[in-house]
Amino acid sequence: MHVRYSYLPQQFENCDDLWENLKQFVPTGDFTLGKPLQEFEEKFAQLIGTEFAIGVNSGTDAIKLSLKALGVGFGDEVLTAANTFVATVGAIAEIGAIPVFVDCDDTFCMDVSQVENAITERTKAIVPVHFTGYMTDMRQLLPIAQQHQLPIVEDACQSILGAIDGKNAGTWGNSGAFSLHPLKNLNVWSDGGIIVTDDEELAEKLKLLRNHGLRDRDTVEVLGYNSRLDTIQAVVGNWLISQTEDIAQKRIDNARYYDEHLRKIPGIEIPPRPADYRIVYHLYIVFAEHRDRLLDYCLAQDIEAKIHYPTPIYRQSALAHLQYKEGDFPVADRHAQTIISFPCDQHLSQAEMNYVIETVTEFYNSEV
Ligand SMILES: *Cc1c(COP(=O)(O)O)cnc(C)c1O
């Protein structure tokens, strides 16, 4: 059996009504900051539970514009997690700030107990990454940030509708950044991103920054960016957004099924699943003994398993100038050696999951 990783061909197999919406939209010519975008922003704010949502052209820009609007700039240090997708770090670097890493824990998020150690006088913000659909422990991070008067931009790109104590990812910090990239849980047909906040002044700044700093057609108030969310993508988002909760729930159900079965296999360790967390499984990851051999075995059995990521971002050559070295973040390093990701999406069938479970079982029966 072939178990694919990408479900995009399935996701948009039956969307005649969306094509109809697009057909009606295109002749309006309302392509730039159009009405469907405003609609999408209202729906998104409501979905997450914030006052405001501001569409931008990527999750990367959602982080970048947030930091910029909060006054972070050249030479400022920004704390983030030692294992994240490159975009988090790219966003920090783009405004001339310096990423300063904090190791993660077995939830794949920043180990908050190490944050105070990393704060210096140059620290100007914290970007916790709610990686894989987990959440950074915001209950512990918030008081530390408050004490040091550091704003927080949550990188919630992988954790839409993830929560701790029922409080959603993106609602804890000064702002929350989401990606609408095709590979994210709520996806459009192109790049896209959106920022949520309860801070009206921040929301106003973000609206300026995403649109060249234009207050109106003739008034440039600040120098900004061209970073609008395409209205045509908002039409796609408006069609999909009502499914977001179901998508999250289906992933949670799939992960529970995997957990229940994979837990029994010696050689597999399930990461902690704290009861007060709602983990939305953008990625489903377990720890595996003989990981490289297991990965090869799965690939040979036609299962598209993956590693997120084989080299933690802090050790990538693009960051060599920061002078980190292997061993600086031992948990991120250990994860790079032991993690494996299996497909967990809303379009995965029970038969496909069973095949994954059987294949992993078979591997440890035969190899170990
Ligand atoms: C996808 C992602 C981003 C950036 O999103 P883009 O929309 O691709 O720019 C940022 N951080 C994390 C953790 C992501 O997974």
C-alpha cells in the first residue's frame, strides 16, 4: 500500500462551489484588499478568538511585520526555539535582528525554563514557536516576558486551534502569526498569512505596514512593505475556514489512534501528551530507536515518512555567523536523531494508518 504524505489532490477534489465563488469574484476586479479579504479577516479573528486579524502575504511576513510593528529592529536580539522551520528565523533576520536560540523540550517547543538565561540587555522580543501543533508553555512564558517587558510574537503557523487550558495559540502574546501555505492545516492555493491581535494600535500599524505604509492613496505615513493577502486567496480561505475545527479534530483523532497502537511497540516512544494541552498535530512525530533504519524501511514499504528536521535550524550553514555549534542545544540535537513523522492529516484513511502501524511493528519484530 502506498501512504502519501501530501493530501492536497484529495482536499480540492470536490470543490465545485468554490470554483463557482471564484467565477463570481473575478469579474468584480476587487483583487487588492477586497471585500472577501475583510470577510476572511473577520471570520479568522472570530475563529481564533481575537479582536483583529490582518491578512498578509505569508506566515513569514506575519512574524516579520509583527516584530517590526513592535519596534524590533537592527541589532536587537530575539529569542526563539532551536528547532523550528527556517521561516521563523528568516523573519527575525529580515528586519536586521539577531536570532538567539533556546533549546526545546520533548513537546518540540521552547523549554521555557531556559528563557531567563538567554535574556540579555539587547533582547527585544520573544518568538515562541508552537511547533508541530503543540504549544509553548505560555502560562510560564508570559510572566517572564512581562517581568522583562518583552513583547511576544507567537509563531502559531503550525498550531491553528491548538490551545492550553482552552486558550488558543495566537491569543497569548502581543500578536500571533499564522501561515495559510498549502501545507498548513488551514490552507489556500498560494502563499498567505494572517496576524491576530487584541491590540487595536498594533492592528492599525500592521495594516499600514502590509500596504506600503499608505494611510490612504496619497499619504505615506511610514515606509512599509508590499505584503497583502491576495483577495482571491481569501475567497479560497472563506470557503475552507468553516472546516478548520473539523480538520483539527480529525488530526487529533488520528493521532490518538496512532498513539494507542504505536505505544505498544518497544522501540517507539510517544512524546508527552499533557491533558491541559490541545495538540492539533500539524505534524505527528514519535521518537524511534534505530530511527534511520526505520525511516528507510518505511520508505521501502512505500510510506512517505519524514524527519522534521534532520538538522536543527541552529546548525544550518546559513546561520554559521552566529557561531553556534553542535551540542549547544542537546535536546534539539537528540530529536534530530530520534524523531520520525507519519502522515496524520484529515484525509488519511484508517487502512493507511493501520498499514503504518503494521509496518512499524514489523520493522521492530524483524530488525531488533
Ligand atoms: C510555515 C511556517 C512558517 C512560515 O510560513 P510561510 O507562510 O511559509 O511563510 C513559520 N514558522 C513555522 C513554524 C512554519 O511552519
